[in-house]
Amino acid sequence: MKRTQLFIKTRKDAPADEVAKNAQLLIRAGFVYKVMAGVYAYTPLGIRVIEKIKQIVREEMDAIGGAELIMTALQRPDTWQTTKRWDDDVVDVWFKTQLKDGQEVGLAWSHEEAIIEMMKQHISSYKDLPQYVYQHQTKFRNELRSKSGIMRGREFVMKDMYSVCLDEKQHETFYSACTNAYMRVFERLGIGEDTFVTFASGGAFTKFSHEFQTICDAGEDTVYMNSDRSVVLNEEVLNEDTLKELGVSRDDLTPVTTAEVGNIFNFGTQKSEEMDFSYTDKEGKKQFVYLGSYGIGITRVMGVIAEKMSDDKGLVWHANVAPYKVYLASIGDVSADAENLYKSLKSSNIEVLYDDRDARPGDKFADADLMGIPIRVVISSRTLEEQSVEVKLRSSEDTRLVSLGDISNYIASIEQ
Amino acid sequence: MKRTQLFIKTRKDAPADEVAKNAQLLIRAGFVYKVMAGVYAYTPLGIRVIEKIKQIVREEMDAIGGAELIMTALQRPDTWQTTKRWDDDVVDVWFKTQLKDGQEVGLAWSHEEAIIEMMKQHISSYKDLPQYVYQHQTKFRNELRSKSGIMRGREFVMKDMYSVCLDEKQHETFYSACTNAYMRVFERLGIGEDTFVTFASGGAFTKFSHEFQTICDAGEDTVYMNSDRSVVLNEEVLNEDTLKELGVSRDDLTPVTTAEVGNIFNFGTQKSEEMDFSYTDKEGKKQFVYLGSYGIGITRVMGVIAEKMSDDKGLVWHANVAPYKVYLASIGDVSADAENLYKSLKSSNIEVLYDDRDARPGDKFADADLMGIPIRVVISSRTLEEQSVEVKLRSSEDTRLVSLGDISNYIASIEQ
């Protein structure tokens, strides 16, 4: 993509009404546009980051047998009345509206009941199980306040997966596979080292549920972590029983500020009983299915990455989620050579943002830094004298000259 | 994908309340799930068709310089009040709801005003133009009735593109490029021969706008077409003036039932004046930008394809949009060989749905036909005696044996 094809202009200052660092940086760098508090559009730069995060999640969900689908935003009351969750006193984040005939409909803040309602129509026998489905879907939550940028939106993108199993054993096998898949996701997103499976309170069918918490100053959660980081739990379950069960002492636990990037939950047969979701087993007997749900906040993760990976010059994207791998900046009157290099990099399947603007070198360098593109390549009459370009990593101050003939291979060889 | 990993069961009969053929077929074949009238979820089969349509559109929009982004569903009143389109008497398809603090918000039925509002923040000089942006986004329209299946949804997916140009000349160049890109899209979707650029009424800045109308019995429109199909116009503009301008006589025009699959529109400077979207030209003078909008109904196109390409056995997808290229059905106790073949086809990058169910051959064949997968491959002890599989195209009754060694190449060589 050429900068002149990108309508975005970066800003020196964040908007006055934006208090979250992630949104400040993402707005300044031109990745997001604020429509209202908690409601953000994603520009051509921003959508590339989202799609990269989604693709990593997709690959890991597919690898454990997940089938992607897409549900609807509009929800019918009866689907949620069976579990009493249509009631605004029970769920206080509904947006509700009306069809022309006056029938009330809601905007999905979750899809648990909707997915169950649909899968019930198709699953009837033990032969039909297990099933794992997931979607990348917009959720709407009518939050009272929304001051955490894209980390807590009123409209945001979530990956939600649902497992439908025969019994507890089949459920546990998948639950464990999904835990591992989630950790692979967070590793590939570059936040694996700072992300921990955290014990949280369970429900009727399980003592604990599990959250994936990432160390992040802007997070809204506090977790308690032991010194070797092998046991992490949240406040809800910080009691003598838990400490004993997990074999840690209270003295060894330190509070750490974190952001929840994922969660996994065992519903057991609670929801399937409420919604009468059953199957016929080998003996012809009716059994309720075992249900689990597994979420990753896609846009929230993007916000957490922005919070964690930045410096005073701007964003510093991990190569796996950067919108482009290379920021190519031309300096002076070298447009023919720059254009050739741009085409050559693209034909080597290198994702490159080519700053072809008639702008000062300092402005181009500042934008490359602010946007956080991993590799900056500068082409100028000076570098061309040596049939070379200048290469600098976003994460380093060093520059080096690389010959035009080697540049594609050189870039391909750089991991980050 | 294996059928046992797909929760879907096909149905012999359509739901009683579904009157549209596209939805009847798509529900019976397990591509869509009806949440309420005009609101459909897309199963793992359905989402694959949507994504293939989107990818074809994406490639053609990128090829003419489009930059993909994603706006929001939630809309602020003030953005739409500037053009008076917040008013329910002016736009009667709004869904509206409220934030916790009582502020009214709407669900986007279009994104024209929202895109303009955002781009205004970034574009100020002639150097910033032209710009072309597009999105694949969910639209919400509170239709009074919704009986056309996925061809007219209350919640549906649309590709909408917007052009921001310096002047009429620059606009016209892009408008023409986009017209050609749209025709390439419809050709690649397999409906090119039956899709026509149709003259429709323009606005303040242009005599005509243009619709892309596809011949379709279930369509809601009527167009008038001359005998060599070179001139097509809709009822709004069927008058003496138009006939004279286009050089056709009324006697040569035949009414044809069609569905609108796309439209392109020249706003001129009308909307930019209303919303004060201007730039500074080379002489330092303020000029209003020239705006155009370009839509393709993604889910509607899927519905039109389903309407047009089917027979008494079910859907007949064009290879470019089929969810899978191959339906692999195993018959009898050949699971080890079938599994090997499945893996081998996948490793040759052939998209294959493997019916590994313990089911009768007739049921498997019926599903392959109903789902409309272009190529059916049957593996059985009988075919294995000859180290072969049986191949049948969905669009033909002929079967042939192809040796296991040749099957990947054979399938790759089949266009449809």
C-alpha cells in the first residue's frame, strides 16, 4: 500500500477526551477512529492488525477441531428468557430495540443462548457429538462507562467458541486442548510470557473456571501470583481452601495488575438443562449435553498489545500482528527507484507500506516510528550511490546499509 | 472438514414459515439458520460461501485502489442530523436504542455520513486526494416485512465503497473503473451473463445512477431490456427523454424480473456541502470534494446465486463460491483408505468435505447434491478393487472412474 492511497494522517497529540493510552496511541498513529466512547472504527491500518490477530486465533481453533460460523447481532427475547437472561436486572448491558411491529429485540452481548438454540436443532444423537464451533463476532455491551479505549468497548470483536460434549470426560479433554491452544495464541501474539492461566471462580459444575490474564498496567484486574509464576489466581478465589488445594502460601503471592484477554468456562449440564439441549445415548436414554465456552477478546487483545508494546515514539508491533512488515520511505527525488523497490518487495510477498508522499524525511521517520512498523527501509540518492538502502528495526537504534540485490532476502530473514 | 465435525443436519423439508426459495434451499442444505424473519446466521458451510464472495469483491476493489477498513454499527445522531437523515420520517429503516445515560444511538443502515465524518478529519489538501475506501460490514434495516430470505435482510452484509475525488473528471474516471470492476465481480461469481448495468434515476449532480441488476425470478425489480441486451433501464427512468438519449424505442424493450445486486452513485458535491467536507486546492482556494458510493449486497448476492443455480435436488454452486470443491463420500468399511485420500486431497490444497459418517450411501449422495458441492468423489470397496474412485460433477449425470494416483491432478484440472 502507498501512503498516498491511505487517507490517514497521523497526529502529534491525542484527542483531549481520550484517557486510555491504547486509544491515544492508536488514534495518533491512525489505526482507529473514535465514534463515541467505547465505539471505535478501524482504518485500513487497524483492520490489518485485527485480521492478523483473528487469523492466528482461527488457525489455533481450527487445529483443535473448531468450525467457524457467524451468528447474528439481533436476538429474540424468547431465546434468552429460558435462562432468565433477557431481564435487564439480570444482564445490565443489553442494548434493546424494536421491530416495526413493536416486537422487542436485543443486540447480542454474548451468543451462548443463541448458539445453543441453533445447535439443538441439529444435534440429537451421541453420534453427533462432540462439536466445537466458534465465531469472530461483534458484541454490543451497554457499559455505563467506557474509558479503557479499545480494551473495553460498547461495540467490540470477540472470538467465542462453544463445545458440546457427551460427558464430562469428553469435555475435560477439549477444555485442556483449548487451554493449550489459547497459550499458543498468546505466544504467537507476542504476549505469551506475560500471560497466565488464572484460577477464577467456577459455577455449579466446576470449582474453578480459568481466565487468561496478561500483565498490563492499564488492566482492570488484579491477580495474585507466586514467585515462580506457576500459580496465579484472582481475588474471588483467594481463600484458605484454594491456597491449600493449589499448594501455595499467601505470603508467596504478589498482586499484579492485569487485563483479561481470554476465559474458558465449564457450564456442565446447567445450561443444557435450562434450554433442554439433550441427546440420545447408545442405550437410547436421554442425556443432557456438556457445554463449555471459550472467549478471546480480539479488539481487547489489540489494545493490550498497544499498551504493552510502545515507547515514547509510538507503537512497536510484534511482527506477527504488525499491519505491514516494512515501512519504505523515499527521500528526495528517487521515485522511480523507490517504485521499483516497492514492486520488487511486494513481488517477494513482503507486506510493505510505501511512503511516497512529498514530505520531509523527519515526518516520514516519525510516522514509521509512531505506526510501529517493524522494519524501516530508507531509499535516497545517498543510499543509491552505493546501490543500497538503509535498514533500521523499530526495536533498535542501529541502521545498516543493505544492497538492493539482497534486500528482499535480508528482510525475509528478519524474524522481528 | 469432516462431516462428523460439522454439526449440521440437512432437512428434507423447508420450515413452514419460510417462503423464499433461496432461504428454503439454504436452510434445508444447512448453510443458514433463521433467527427471525430477515435475520439469518451462517453455519460453517454458509460462512465459507460468504467469505469467498467477499474475497472476490476484495480483490477487485483492491485492484482499483480501494483500501479496506471497518466502521461501526452504533451511530451518533449528530452525524446524521447534518443531512437530516436521522429523522425516522426521512429514513424509515432505523433501529434505534439508547446508551445508559439516555443518549439515543442508531444501528447503521448505511455508512455514508459516518465515513464522510471520519474522512473529513484526515483530508484537507488536494495532495490528499483521491481516496477510495470500502468495507464489508453488517447493515441493520428495520424493514416492515422481510420475506425474501437472505435477499432482503433486516441484518445483512454489504460491501460499500466510497470515493473522494478532487473534481468531476477524477470522479468519472473512478466511476468507470468501478463499473468495470463490478462486472468482473459478477462474472467471477458466475452471474455475469445475467447481470446488467442498468440506468436508474440520478440525483442533483447526475442524470442517471447505475444499478447492477441480475435476472432472477425472485427479484423485486423490473427492468426494461432491448433485444440485444445492450440497453437496460429501470422503470423510474422509462420516459421519452431517456429513450431518445439512449437511442432505443419503447417497442424494443421487454420487462424482465431482476434482483439488484449492486449500485453505484454520484453524489457530486451535494453531501460534501451538507457536511462541509472540503479541501484546499493548488491555488489555496476551498473546494468541496466529489463523492461517490458503490454497493454490493454480499448476502443478497449469495441469495441470488442460490435462487438461480439450483435444481430439484438442491443447490448447484459455481466453483468460485462453493464452500468446498469436493464432496468425498465413503461407502462401506473403507475408512482407512478414505482417510488417506482425504489427507492427500487436502495436502494438494483441494477443499474437501469428507462425509465420514456412518450413513447410507443414498443419504450421502443426497446431501452432496443438496449442498451443491461441484465434484462428488465416491470411494468404496468396489472402486478400490480398481485402485480408483468414482467422480461425478454436480452439474452432470455422468460418472467416471479415476485412479487414486491421478485423482488430485484430475480434480485440479476441473474448472467447474
